[in-house]
Amino acid sequence: MKHLIAPSLLSADFMNLQRDVEMINRSEADWLHLDIMDGVFVPNISFGFPVLEGLKSLCEKPMDVHLMIVEPQKFIKEVAATGAYMMNVHYEACTHLHRTIAGIKEAGMKAGVTLNPHTPVCLLEDIIQDVDMVLLMSVNPGYGGQRFIEHSVEKTRRLREMIDRKGLQTLIEIDGGVNLETGKRLIEAGADVLVAGSFVFKAENPLQVIHDLKAL
Ligand code: DX5
Ligand code: ZN
């Protein structure tokens, strides 16, 4: 499968959100990645459901929602109402992950599980068959523009091995510090979806950067 590109809106110009989303619509991006933070699970607050609601009619790409919040199971209905394609919850934030995954699917969305950099992929051994995607954080979640954690390449390789060994179709998405150099190595290691925030939105020509990431 050709890899997918999901620009992260966190690094967009919030005073010109419509312009930036329309640029994504015209681009070769496959999805739009949306980072919701609560100031508890991560030390930052981003944007919430009213913004997603606004994007619902504007954004032509499937919405890949990454919830960096405690108790994400409380908001399954709200996320589904925004028309989201994928709902990603953190492994570290879910006591009853199996139930949460089932709830996301029942609400009509694809279910993703996200791992913080310190959480080993072996913990997915008994849940991976139920999830549509695993999102590996290659920075500590909370901010855009951070430095890529090198170990993520090896971690991607191990997750690829687990998925192939089990004969599953689970996607691997990587989030944090992605650029052309790290992106290339992540794809070689088995990544299916690359999230890129600052590398896309802080670029002089975001459309070209998305094209270059897609061409890796
Ligand atoms: C970080 C977010 C990321 C962020 C990535 O907590 O989950 O999606 O936007 O930003 P970059 O690509 O700049 O590292
Ligand atoms: Zn994210």
C-alpha cells in the first residue's frame, strides 16, 4: 500500500484556518490530523469540538482525530458527530481499552490506539486484532515542532513485525518530528501513515512539501 500523509492542523495559522484547510483540500494529503488536548493528559490545551464542528463542512479530507485527553471514552458520541473518520485514543488514558475500541466502532468510526514514546508495542499483543490503526508517538505529545525521538524507527519495525506475524491489516501511523529524512526511514521501517505538522505548515510552500512527503 502506498503510504498516506496526514498534515496536523496544530501548526496551521489559526487566524486563517479556512485558508489553510482549503489548501489541504487542494493538496495531495490523504487525511487531516486533528489534535485535541485537555491540559491534563498533556501539558497543553489545543482546540475542541466547536472547531471540529466547523471543519465538518469545510474539510474535504477524512478527519483523523487524535485525542490527548483523559477518559476519551466519554466523548465518543461528540467525536462521531463531527463526522470524524478515525478516532485515536491513548493506550495510557484507557483503563477499559477493549470496551472503548468497541464503542468507537459502534459509533461508526475507525478505531486507533496511540502509544506514548515510553509505552512498548508488546502491550498491544491482546488488542491489536481489534484496532484499525496504531498511532506511535515519535515525540512526547502536547506540542508541535519537537525533535524526533530516534527510537521510534526501531519501534515501528517491531510493530510491523507484530502486525505481519498475526496477518493483520492494522495501519501504523507515526506522529511527531516527521520530515523528509525521518519520514523516509519510517516508511522503510513499515509505517503506513505519516503525520506532519510544522514541517508542512511552517514551510514556504506547503503544497510542495505534502507532494514531497507523498513521493517518498
Ligand atoms: C503532538 C501532536 C502532533 C503534532 C506534530 O502532540 O500529536 O500531531 O502536531 O507536530 P510536528 O509534526 O511539528 O512534530
Ligand atoms: Zn497528533
